[in-house]
Amino acid sequence: MGGLLTVKGPFDPVNPSHATFDLFVQAQSCKDVKHHFAELCKQLDINPKDFRSFYGKLKERLNYWKAKALWAKLDKRASHADYQQGKACTKNKCLVLGAGPCGLRVAIELSLLGAQVVVLEKREAFTRNNVLHLWPYTICDLRALGAKKFYGKFCTGSLDHISIRQLQLILLKVSLLLGVEVHTGVEFQGLIEPSGDSGWTANLQPRSHPASAFQFDVFISAGGGRFVPDGFKHKELRGKLAIGITANFINRNTAEEAQVAEISGVARIYNQKFFQDLLAQTGIDLENIVYYKDDTHYFVMTAKKKSLLKKGVIKQDYSNADELLAPVNVDREALHSYAHDAAHFSTGGKLPDLQFARSQSGQPDVAMFDFTCMHRAENASFVKERRGKKLLMALVGDCLVEPFWPLGTGIARGFLAAFDTAWMVRSWGMGIPHLKVLAERESVYQLLSQTTPENTSKNYAAYSIDPKTRYQRVNLSAIHSNQVRNVRDLSHSCPFDLSVFALSESFSGSEELLKWCQNHTAGYANVHVKDFTHSWRSGLALCALIHHFRSHLIDMSALDESSAAHNFHLAFSILEKELGIQPVMSAADLANSSEIDKLSMVLYLTQVQKAFSSPAKGERSGIGYFFLKVKKRKKVKTEKEMRMGDDDNVSLGFLVRFCLSRFMIVVIVLMSMIQPCDLCPQTPAPPVSPELTLVPDSAPEPEPNTGGSMTNSEECYFCGHRVYVLERVSAEGKFFHRSCFSCHECGITLRLGGYAFDQSTGE
Ligand SMILES: NC(=O)C1=CN([C@@H]2O[C@H](COP(=O)(O)OP(=O)(O)OC[C@H]3O[C@@H](n4cnc5c(N)ncnc54)[C@H](OP(=O)(O)O)[C@@H]3O)[C@@H](O)[C@H]2O)C=CC1
């Protein structure tokens, strides 16, 4: 218990661990934080790797009033019911990539849930001077973690910003105190799949790093905007050319400097005169500028290309932003002058001696970057499974949604995503089936890009990892389990999963289908078919198609563009009744989903096209029929139609492969051995029924007496809800949702070949 008592002065006995704690709290570099932390652990004789009891022992052994004030804060946070007294995730091991603010923030939450958490950071030092704007809730959140104890100046008065470096230091200290293992100077280079007895591990640089041996079941990437792990795809949102410049000047903290007013965001449209004067006096032409005072004087501005060219900052004009801003095309000296003069002008020349702060590389801390394109991940979560070992993956921070700096969304949305991710890991730790976990995470993710300080809850004190405490209107089941099949990769355990196919295949050759839709919907009011997603949102386009071919079945004048659910319902019912085409998803889901799934839509419209192009009404349709037709057509396909790789196109080639792959399921499944559920070893599967047969849903529909009539196929054998074509799997003549086909004992989703059927109970 405790260290030796030393005497500093006659009335000032100091426990060395108290002094070390003070040094730890005040440390201003990553290296010092780690050094004093290690020292503290040594003095108190606590092993920091003993993450489960580390914080408890620390509290017990460091009987110091300053520390106690911090414990009170951390205890308050830890006592929240969401964490279940730190037992919600005791079985989970989490690897977090990146010790930026978002990586560290999520690591803190995971440790409060009781998980073992390891953070990897390739940088050795925290050197980023840039200053981040904080939304009110983030200030509240950081205060509750003791930010002010670590950084006295934290958001004093009306200040609502902090440098990245200071923020990282605060979060690093909290992380360490809670038992998170943080390794700096180590680069994550990829995941290593389980083999033998080993679970998921990471390929690190340096290779011999001890964290290489860490086996985990949760992997969180918080590696910043440029890092996108396998399994995730980014969408690009392209705006008009926007060139940002950041500049940091030394803050000597003089009284004179303190007097200079910050600029929390001046946009051209709000202060025309300021920008006109700036242009007239300096030749600098900006769209907006922000100035924050923190460890440095930090300026960030959007500059117009023309003025950068005129001032010689950009040497040569290119239409491609990468070429335009390539280092060889930028005159650094001219850039420094440009940033300096803009800072000087916008502060009325009141900052006396503007000298650049130094960046990590020792250069003046000035950067010019292009934010014409913003990236956003298509999905926030992903599940991989290899050799029966599942890995939950998630993105947080800039690698999930790139922020738009003028709005200060970086930390605000970064932390929201960190909390949402922790909530997902909590569900994972509590054994909720993975499709449900993914569906809930993706439901919440839909809201992230729309969040503002105004539309999120104002009850900041009540914020927790539970999304309902933060988002005003959140529907945790906005996305259904069957819509997230494409965010998992169970290829080794479930080689026939449609999702794997959908994920790995780009489809091509759908121009023909699109043209067909356009031709037959042209001229209908409020119908403009341009793609397979947005154009179908209102349901009117589908109704128009029906009307074109069977005008007696639908009254277009009675339809309202805003009643999407009604329009889809009507169209689906007619197409099903008249042409036997089963809907791929429910009308309500389609109307409410923020994004229509292209693959489902193409599959559906292809059937519609076939049916309407058929000579006789009522001719067999559906996938089985379609399979035959496609096979015939395949012979006359041109090379162009077979082309792969154009993401905007879906081809018959794809559909042929799709059908063939589903057909192969029958063959391979019949050949495969019946295996027990991997994750349920304590309950060996009873002998398999010799009558076992698996019916592929892509094969021709079974005859009425074989147990799989059209009517039966519409209801899931297990849950009783409707099964749509794309989610349908069948065995023993029963149709069911893939996700409902779960182990009786442990609830894990079963392989098609990994079950036993009890004829007597029907289970
Ligand atoms: N210039 C600016 O103003 C910047 C601002 N931000 C802001 O910071 C906030 C938080 O961002 P956050 O999402 O946490 O991301 P950050 O960029 O702050 O942190 C990610 C960290 O992960 C490191 N990293 C990347 N790849 C690997 C790897 N393979 N192995 C180990 N470490 C790796 C990065 O190093 P490295 O950076 O060397 O790749 C970086 O230190 C946001 O608000 C964002 O807008 C973030 C970056 C720059």
C-alpha cells in the first residue's frame, strides 16, 4: 500500500505517489503522461495490465484528496446503469485503432462497460495544434470526465474549443486511469484471421510488438479520415472546389494577445465588407475565416483558387484538385505569407508578433488542403466470421464521417459515434444476435450526418451511451436485420450467404433495364427515372410502369407523390396478384428506408420487365421462371453487357451468377456434412433426420404437395412474419428468414447444413 513517505518541508509531508499523480495530471506530452503513469503504478504496486481491478486498486491505494475529486467524477460516470456495474462486456476484448480524440473516447466507454481495451497509435507524440470547436454537449461530457482537473483552462468562460493535442492528453489520462492499454509508436497493418486455437489478432509494425498477441472480438477503427479497413466502403460527397488553409501562430499568452477577440466564424455572406476590404488591401480572397485562441493562435480559412494563383501560392492551374494542391505545385513561402497576412488583417493587426508555431516535422505549422470531397462510410459496422470466431468491426470519428470544419462537427459527431459504438458493443457483449446488433447500429447511424446542436437533446447531463438519451427521435429498428446482411462477411461459415455475393460483386449491364423503365414511365407526372434508387422513392414510378402496361389496374390520377407507403403497397399488391411477383421487401419498409437498396430494386424490376414483356398475361414469373429466361438470353449477350465493374449497372450476367450460385447451394449443401452449431459445443446435435432435404428458393417452386406452396412460402416458419424473396431460405420444405434459423440452445444463426430437424416437434 502506498509509497514511502518523504518530507518536503516541515509542514509539508508528501507521499511520492501524490507528487507523481500531480505530475501525471499536469503532464503536457504523451511521453510524460505515460512516464508518470508507469511511475505511479510502480509506486502503488499495481499492474496496469490487470485492467479488471486496476481502477479499484488505484482508488484504494492513492488516498489523495486531489485524486479523490477525480474519482468522484469517474465513479459518477461509471455508476450509470448502462454499464451494469462494469459487467456488461466482461467477456469482450476490444482493439481500438487510433489514439485520436475519437479512438480514446470510445476506449473509455468500452472500459466502463468492463471490456479489455487495447489502443494502438502509430504516432509517438501528440503534436496537432489545430483547434476543434466543441458543441455544448461535448463540453459537458468532457467536464464530467474531469477535463478541468487535467487542463485548468478547459472551456473557461465562453470558450468552446480546444486543441486536438490537449484533448488527446485529457482523454489519454482518463483512459489510462480506467485500465485501457495505450500503445504508441505501433502501426496497425491489418487483421489476422483466426487459426488453430488463436482468435482474431492484428498484424503490427513493429512485428514483435507485444500487442500482436492480443486476441480480440471487437475491432474499432478510429484511424482518421484516410484509414478505411476492409469490409467498409466510403461514399464521396463532392461539392464545388473548396481549398482550406490552417495556420498556427505561437501564443505567448501576453495581456496584449489576450485582448484580441476570437472570430468564431465569419462567412462571406454575412460580412461582405470585411472580405471586400481584405481583398482590396491584401489581394487575399476568402470565403470564410475562423480564429481561435488556445495553445496557439489558430486560423482556418477557405481561400478562392483565383487569389491563390494570383498570389503565387499555387503555381499552375489544374482542374484536378490533387494536381492543383500537390506539394510541387505549391509555393510554401507564398503560402506562409498568404496565411500570415490573412491572420494579421482579420485580427486588425493586434496580434503583435505573428510567428508560426512548429508542426511535428519542425516546419511552420501551415497546411493547405482540399475539402471538395467529403467522405462518409456506407455502413458503420460489420461482422466477420472465420473458423467460428466472430469479429465485430466498427468505425468512429473521421473515418466514419468526415467533418465539415466550419460547423465543428468533427468532435461532436465523432463522440456521438463513439457512444453509439459503445452501445453496440454492449449489445454484442450481452449476446444479442449479431444481425440485430448491426441493424440497430445502422439505424442510429442514419441520424448522424443530420445532427446539429439544435436537433439533439438539450439534457446534456442525461447523455449516455444509450442513443435514446441523445437523439431526439431515434428509431432503433429503422433498419431491419434482413437489411444488414450485406454488412457481414461469414464467408467461411456460410459460403452461400447472399450478402457476400452482393458485397463482392459489382454488377454490370443494367442500362438496358433502366432504359426500359425510362421508356415506359416517360410522360407520367412526378416520375423521372434516372436510377434504381432515388427515382423510385415515391412509389409513383412503379405505379406508372403498371399503368403503362395495364392501365385498367391503376388510377394514376388518384395517387399522391407524398404517400409512398400507399403507392408501393398498391403496386406490390397488383404485381403480386396479377403477375405473381413477390415483393422483395414490405411497402412500409421501402417507403421509410432512407435509401432504397439497389440490388433488391434491380432484382424486382427485372422480374417486372420479364412479366410485362411476356406474350401472355399470367405466364409464370418469379425467380424460377426468370432463371430459365435468363439462361436463354445469356447466349445472345454481347460483350458489353457482360462487362463487370461498373457500379452503377446491374447485369443479367450478375443475375445469372446469382441464380447459379443459389442453385449451387442445393448441390453443395446436399453434399456437405451436417455440422453442429460451432458456438454451442456443450450441446451436441442429435442425429440428423435421414429425410433431410434442402430446397433452394431459387429453384423452381415446389409442387403443392411437397410442402412448400406459394402461401407457405410467404410466412416464416419460425417467426410467422412474411419472408420476402431476398431473405428467404428453406429446409425441410419450410421457408424462413435466414436470421430466424438459429440454434435452439444458444441463439446463434445456424449454417444451412448445421442443424437437426425433430419431425415430432417440428423444431
Ligand atoms: N488537421 C486537422 O485539423 C485535423 C483535425 N482532426 C479532427 O480530430 C478529430 C478526431 O479525429 P479522429 O477521428 O479521432 O481521428 P484522428 O485523425 O484525430 O486520429 C487518428 C489517429 O490514428 C492514427 N492512425 C492512422 N492509421 C493508423 C494505423 N494504421 N495504425 C495506428 N495508428 C493509426 C493517426 O495517425 P496519422 O494522423 O499519422 O495518420 C491518428 O493519430 C475530428 O474532429 C477531426 O476533424 C483530425 C485530423 C486532422
